[in-house]
Amino acid sequence: MSRFLKLMLSAGALAFGAPVLAQAAAPAYATLKGNPAAGQKVFAQCRACHVTDKGVNRVGPSLHGVIGRKSGTVPGFKYSKANQSANVVWTEENLYRYLENPRKFIPGTTMAFAGLRNPQQRADVIAYLRQFK
């Protein structure tokens, strides 16, 4: 939609008393600087299902070495078919998008977590996970 058309639609909505809802786009991952200490605090939500210990799976797979790993490949963990066939490499950018809404990123995943809507919290969790190689 052109900028002119958006402006005209907004003006028309205001003329009829309808609110104009501006939808700000989330900042790109590359523009954020993650803080590992803050990420450790946010990761407390994840600890119900995940740990960062190598080779230790819980309700969810170990997140040790997750950055750079292909989805659905942790030995000994029983993944959903969606995760097994997703063919996603967990780059920091992919994790950023996944953590916002896991079910949208990989439809059919069994991960129950609804996601982290706050972009800075996602960047912080990724900075925390980056330490576990």
C-alpha cells in the first residue's frame, strides 16, 4: 500500500471518529544488543522445560549449543514431526523470530510456551544462550 493511500485512509478514519491504530514493527535483531545477565533472568521462564547443561533433556531438549544447531537434532529427545521436519538452523536471527511466537514459526510444534513479545528480552535470552557452546 502506498504511503499516500495509508495517509488518506488514516485521514478518512479520523474524519469518521475511528481510531487509527499504528502498528510499530519490532526492531530487527541486528539492531539490538543482548545482555547475558538480563537474559539469564528471562531464561528463568524457560527452565520449567529446558536446561543449558550439555546432554540433559527435560520436557524440552537441552539448549546447550543451540546456536548453529539444526532443529530437531538433539540426541535422545523425542521431537514433534513439525520440529523434526522444519529444517531450520538455529541462527541468532531464527531464534529471535522463533522466541516471539514458536507456534507461528514452526506450525505444529508441541512447545507450549506462547513466546516472548518483548524484542529486548529475546535478544537478552539469545545473548545468554550464546555462552553455552
